[in-house]
Amino acid sequence: MATETIDVKIPKELLIGMEKEKLVEEIKIFIAMRLYELKVLSLGKASELAGKNKDEFIETLSKHGIDVLRYSKEELNEEIKFLKGAK
């Protein structure tokens, strides 16, 4: 993924007790989660932005209550029908 550097001004009060690098890491994870949730980024691209592998990112999404599997109502119904027939 090509990168771009963005300068963001943060009030010093937010940095009390937190290293800049940690704050940047948290911001990147938050942005990645939000862009994934909005369907702007795929799971792979969002994981990359967050600096995590897919398994770690999936765990992070789950901890924040963000759905990883995205089924339309029709797809979900088809899956349910399939699973019922597999018994």
C-alpha cells in the first residue's frame, strides 16, 4: 500500500502519560477499524493500515463489536438453508 505522511495537531493534554508512538498506533488502528466498518477498506487493507496481521485485526474488530463476517439477508438465508440440509 502506498503511504502518505499526514501531520495532525493533537492537544498536549492527550499526550499526558502516553508516548507519541503509542498514540499514533492507536489512531491508525481506530481509522482502520472505522474504514473497514464503512466498507471503504477490505479486511486485508485495513489490517495492513492497522499494522496487524489479519488474525490480530479480526480479534481487534471483535473486541470493539465490529462484525467481521458480512452477509446480506439473502446470503445468510442461503447459508442457513445449506447448513440445515447438511445434517
